[in-house]
Amino acid sequence: MLEERLAALTVSRLVVGAEDRAAFFPTSNGAVLVVADGAGGMGGGAAMAEALVAAVGSALDVQSAQGWATLLELFDAGRHLGETTAVVCSIIDDQIVGASVGDSVAWRIDHREPATIVDLTHAQRRKPLLGSGRAVVVPFVARLGDATLLLASDGLLKYAPADRIAACIGGTDLDTAAGELLGLVRLRSGALPDDFSVLLARRG
């Protein structure tokens, strides 16, 4: 786990597994966040996820959702040996601008009672993935406000109910929240059913 204060943001990251990648990069007025879940079973998934994170890290001046969508489309059009999901966004002061493809998500979780979850990536296309040359990238825009932003791979979403995810994140520091999210999906044996990656970001 890694928690860091970036300007007016606090960000926490937790990644377990060979195919998933998650990273955040500080900017002058916020941060850029990215989660990628390399497609397993077909080779090259981890390398593809790693390459995507590197591409995002080289484009920190992107200031719009369409800008991120264009970057992902250009990445998809390149020659690759694998495929990956992607969700990437900038937090610019109080605004979230991003784009996604696949089944990794960005959720805005408002902790006021009752807690509410807004799936910023609800319109995304699950397939084809980045690297297929046929991915359909969908941009998104939202306001962060007093909510928490969650970026996560399906290693969390397939194995934990949304209400328990929201409960783990509300009212606690983000490093502790990331550890509790991992606990939601860990099997009794201590193993995980899938690779797991989360990024959490909150103002202040």
C-alpha cells in the first residue's frame, strides 16, 4: 500500500497479482490516476498493462476527457502482443476527466447518509479490449467534491458487493480502506480469486 498527499489530494494504491497495474502521478493542480488489468490466458497482458501505465505517465498534460479518450485510441491502434482494460483520469482541482474501456471502473462514492455510488464508467464497452485494435473508448466527466474516487479492477468488483465496498471506504483513512477492500475478496485460505488493484483519491 502507498498513501501520499498530493497538493489538496490524498491518494492510496494497492496492487496484488501479476497482470494488474495501478499508478498515480502528481500534477500541479491534482493528479493523474490509471488502473489497467492485463488480459490473462492470452499472453502479453502484464506487458500491455505496464505499457499503458507508461503511456499515461508520459501524457500528464492531458486536461480533458476527450484527450484521454484520444490517447487510449492511439494506444489501441499500435502494435501490441496482448490486451488490457483501462481506466484513466485526471483530477484537476475539483473536476474528474477521464476515459475507459473494459471492465475496470471509476466510482465516485459520496459518504453522506445514505452513501451513494456513481459509476463514472457505466457506459464503457467491456470488449474489445485495448490492444485488439478495435477497442471503443468512452470518456467521462464528474465533480469530485467531498466524495472518494475509486478506480478498481474486476478483482474487487466481481467478488465484493457494492454496499460493502462503500462501507469500507467511508470514514477511514485511505490506506486502511484499501486494506479492508482487499480483505473483502480474500478467501479463507488466504489466496485471492483474481488479481486485485485499487486506487483511492480524496480531497484534503
